[in-house]
Amino acid sequence: MTMATSPAAPRAASGGPVRLSAAPADVAALIMHEADLLDERALEAWLALFTRDALYWVPADHGDSDPLRRISLFYDDRSIMEDRVWRLGHPKMFSQNPPARQVRVLSAPMVEASGADTMSVRTKFVMFEHRLREQRTFGGVYLHELVRQQQEWMIRRKVVHLVNRDTVLWNIGVPI
């Protein structure tokens, strides 16, 4: 998936309109629901939104397209995501004691490409985090690759392009 410019309406690679295989409201609801689950630290429910072959990637540099050859802030497959969720819920996770409080503000999700059972969606975001009198702000673009499995849309791949990725980012343990 690549970031595209901000079209007024969903566009195919040819520049024409994208034929949606799901209602835009359904896609927006899924993306907003994911953000709500992260804000509420409902990490088990958040993990359930992802497919078994899921990837979650936060590249360290703008324009990175190969997570296997470049540095990443996160590059988690489903197994690592499960481990991260387990660790974040463990009572001895001192780096998150007390837990960070977060809230995300999202733009309207834009469908970049759509097929019968797949969809690529781009959403701009700002995330505010507060922990131990410290406040941090992250901003950027979410790229979600959605796939329909058993009549439900699920997240197969999530890429987070941070605008402030080149600043000091201490202890990012909670998914962005």
C-alpha cells in the first residue's frame, strides 16, 4: 500500500471512482471502532479485529516500503501482536504502570482501492497520550488493508506513517 494524495472522493489508480464492495459507513465504523478499542485499552478485543496473518508496521523513515530491509518502530506479525497484548496486560509491566491514557482523533477514512473481498483505506489521525504528568502527541496516516472473512471485514495489514517519527520517541509500547 502506498500513500496517495487527498482526493475528494475515492479514486482508482486510473483516476476514476472506486467501486466500493462495502458501504463507506461500514468501513468508517470499523476504523473508528479500532481506535476506540485502543483508547479504552481493550487490547484483546482490538487484536480480534486482525486476521491470523496480520501485520502491523510503523516504519522509522518516510517512504520506507520494505520492512525487512529497513528500521521499523514496530513490525509485528500476529504472534508478536499477541505477545505485546499479553505483556501490556501483565501486572508487572512497569513501563506502563500506571497505564498511559490515550485518545485518537481521526479524519474520515478514504477508500484508496477496493475489490470484492479486499479494501485499502487511508485515515489521518492525531493521538494524544498522557502518563505520569507527561504528554505526547503523535500524528500521521493510518493505512489499513481490509479483507472480508466470513462476511466480516477484518484488518490484514495496518501501516502507521508517523509525521513526527524522527523525534525522540521514548517507550512506545502501546499500539499507535
